[in-house]
Amino acid sequence: MARLRVIFMGSAELSCPILEALLAAADFEVLSVVTQPDRARGRDLKVQPTPVKEVALRHSLPVLQPQKARQPEFIAALRAFNPDLIAVAAYGHILPPEILDLPRYGCVNVHTSLLPKYRGAAPIQWAIINGEEQTGVTIMKMDRGLDTGDILTQESTPIWAEDDAGTLHDRLARMGASLLVRTLPGYVSGTIKPVPQPAEGVSHAPKIRKEDGLADWAQPARALWRRLRGLTPWPGLFTHLPSDKADARVLLKIWRAEVQAGSGVPGTVLAADKHGVLVACGSDALLITSLQREGGRRLGVAEFLSGHPLPAGTRFEP
């Protein structure tokens, strides 16, 4: 079989191993990379390329960065490449019908959930927050809906207690890269047939907002532990140190914690020593072992308490 002529569309870190896998496989010729425009990022708001653009430039690939995927000149540029297929992973824009219908074999997406569960922007985070025991990767033929296209292949992985959104993201990116390059030849040859998604079991994973990380201490400790893991590294689980002045409150980001027995008024420090800061929740308690004061650096609990004591009875504020 002749090499499959592919345009790759992606922007986030998740996309990078997938692009690298396509480039390394003998079955594919990557014609071009489409990614979001360079934007100001970081504390100094320096204009930076997307992670995918950096990979593309290292491999001397043509890069297209439209402001919107519907721009006629962008669609004309895609058509000029005459691709057999467009592969998409964490691109960040909805594709119009003119692009979905452009390649001979359509557009194929790498989605980090076991569809139809967790359609949407943040499937990794919500799978952990909601206490799923497993998740996975779906290779899907794209249609006009949001993650509603026919399934080509799927692969699952357990969600371990030590997983957070960062570690699960990296594992699913590797899985997605491998599964895509194994799926596309079978799909193109007709040995892998698209299968419609089942109507049952649909759920959605909306975009994560910073305010999703605010700790609600009235929740059970286990729910807060899952939320912490699902929102690490961003935005994390956070609370506020008590203050007499509303505008002087100090944000406290929680990096590591575990569920322990304990009871008290939710948000109250029950004990604080070198083993952790034990905070009462709606049921049980959360033992915080790594934390970060606003403007400071991430610290283990012993080092943190040496400079910022948290006596029993301290009440964290929303």
C-alpha cells in the first residue's frame, strides 16, 4: 500500500507524541501540521508557539495557523495539499463540514476517553474526579457533532490511586499515538469498520475552569481527594488561609493528600505535624502532605509548617 498522505491537526502537549508517532511510522507521509496561532503565555506573557508547532518545526514541516478553521483561504490551503486523511488530536477548534469532507478518508480523531463516555474538552480530569476505575483512548471518525463520530478502535487503562491528571494525560497520549498508527492502515484498507457509538452511557466533560479547584470542605474527603488528583497540575485544589481582611486572604494550593479518619467542623485543621495537615471534611478528613502558599514554592509539609504554622483549630476559608 502506498504511504498515506496525512495532514495533522493538534495544539496541546497531548498532540506531540501522536505527531511523533506518525512521523516515525513508514505507512504515513505527514504533509503539513495545523495548529493554533502563537499566543502570549506564562507569567511574563511572552508570545510562544504551541507545543505541536515546536515539534513540526524540528521536523521542517509546513505549519498552518489559522485564527479560525472556517477561513476560506485556510480551507483552500488544505485542499492544495490533497491529503488522503486528516488526523486530529487536541486541536482546539471545531472543524466545519468543508474540512470534514475534504480528504478521501475523512478526518480521524484521537479522543482520551472510552466514548460515548466523557465527550468534550476535559475527559481526563472528569474521569478522575468522578471516580472512574478505568478510562482509555478512542480512535473516532469525526462527524459534525461533538465527539459523536463512529468508533474505529478503543483501548482501555485502569485509573490507579496514584494517578493524577498529569500522569494519566501522559499515559493516554502514548496509548493514543500507538493506537492511531495501528488503526489507520486497517481503516484505510477496510479491515477496520466504523461502528456507531451506542446511545447508552453518554456523558460530557466540560472545560475545566480555575474556580473548579476551590475546595468545598463540606464534601466527603474522598471526593476532595479525587478532585485534587483530577485537577493536578492545573488548576489544582486550593483553599485560603484565614485573615481578618477579605482582600488579604492568602491562597493555599494543595499538591498531595490522602484520605484518613477524622471528624470536625469542615475546613478545620484537626492536627498539623511532620506527617501532614489533617483537615476535617463533610465525612472523614484529608491529610495534606504537600502544599504551596501563594507566591511561594511547593513544599513538603514539614518544611511548610516550619515557616507557616497551622495550629489545630485553624479554619480554612472558601
